[in-house]
Amino acid sequence: MQILYATGFNAWGQLQMTVESKEEPDDFETFTRVLDARSITLIRPSLTYTMVVTSERTVTAGVLPVANATGYLHIAEALNGRVVVHNEKDGALRQYQSVVELAEEGEFTCFPGFPDVVQIVAYSVGFAVLTTGGCVWTWGDARFPECLGRAVSQSPAHIPGRVTALEDLPTGPIVKLAAGGYVLAALTKGHDLYCWGGYPGQQSAVLDGLTGEPVPVIVSVGATDRDADQIDEAEIVDVGVGENHMIVLTADGTVCGIGSNGNGQLGLGRERQSAMQSNVSTAWTKVSGITSERGERVTGVYAGPRSSFIVVTRE
């Protein structure tokens, strides 16, 4: 049995999985139980909708694009509208100018030679792919080179190129990617978190000091926010990145977030939000609202552009 909790932006009712309301939907300020299922196999959050695939059915909430392209296993849509899908038949990545072009099987740019795709993620103006060997490939708008995590001397910005800085790492290969806004994150098999990216001339709301070089990120959260700096570095087992926030799951089952909480995407609640400056958490902060019973544990975290999701598994 798995339970899905959600918080954050809900202007289109995209967090209301099982409840229909005629009233104007409000944002969720804390993590709220939205769906129960025998098994949750896929969560695909977008700005206007959320799709959840369970062992019993597929649940969608919110407003789907006019051209529905949710039937792909590996698909990612950047905020600039471009879409990438993986064609399993020929092992190629196909990039379309829009969801409409994809749905109508219009023109696309083909990147061959990717038969073993594990994951595709999108940031505002580009994409990243993870393959079964733990290799990470990035491409996107050349005006934002920090998001590539690599030099463009061997492969131009608009063509997939390997992020060699994420190979031969001390704690093993990359096993998961996450991206949102102008920030990308990669998680190693040994539970280390690497991040890179940034917007030229603008400080990131997610993490300070981001560059175009993937660097390890230390997550330290104590019993209270005030003693966070006195706690050893946490091992990270899952990560989600939104437009201006990040959420992580540590090895001991703690969920914490950093960055913007303007739409409640960190799930901190109204009282804690009122104590923050500019609705931004600049330090890793434990989330609230999850009521775990005996035999329950958090097993996954996800992030939409302005929302966050937590999966709790009941054993």
C-alpha cells in the first residue's frame, strides 16, 4: 500500500486527485494526503496537471494540454515549450518544438544512439538524460551554459553531450536526475547529491554558489532548524527539483526542502511561512504534515514546478 501526499501550487486543481470541487482551488500549504494505491509506479507533475500511474489505474488532475502527450514512458517538457521523448524502437531521442507538434507527429530533431535511457528530465530551457551505465547527457539553450554542466568544445550546447564530471565518482554512478528552473541535480548510488546550474546575473532561490560544474551538496538538518549546522552531512536517497525549490529524502527517512515556499511547495504551513523572509527558506528545513503510523515509511519525493510530492509506503 502506498500513500501520496502533495503540497503547493493548485490553481488548476492539479493536486486534487480524488476530490472534485466547484469552488476556486486554493494552494496546499502543507503536505496533504491526496491518493492511496496498491503501488505507485510513476508521478509526472507539470505546471497545470499531475499524472499518477498506479498498479490499478492512471489518475490525472488539473488541466491537460490541448494536445495530450501523456502516454509516453520517457517524456520531458521544458518551460520554453520544447518536448523530448524517447523512441524505444530505434533508440533515439526526438525533440519537438511543442506538445502540439508531438501529438500531431510533426517535425522533430533526432538524436540517435540512446537505446538505454533510464530517465529524461527538463529544466527551463533544456534537457538531461540518464542512461543505464550511469552516464548523464545534457543539452539546451546556449545562452545558459551553466545548466549544461560541461564544456561545449566537444559537443555544441544544442546537441546532447556527456557530463564527464559526473563519471568515476567516489560513491558510484548516477542513479537519478532531477531538474527544474535553472538547476539540475544528480544522485549517486552511494547517496551523494551533486548540483549545478544557475541563471547568469541572478542568484538562485534554491542553492547559493551554483556554477556550471557539478559539485556535491551538503544537506544537514537537525532536530530543529536552529541546530541544523551542528548535524553531520545526511545521506540522500531521493531528490526532486522545482522551478525555485528542492526537496530531498535522507537515508533515515527525513524529508526536507530549501528554496521558495511562495505557493506552499515546501509544505511548511502558514505559521512557519510567516516567519520566513520573502517566502524563501535559505537553509534545509524539515517538512511537516506527514503523519506516519507504525509500519509506514517515506520511500520517495518528487517536485513539480511549484509543488512537491511525498510517497509513503505501508508495509
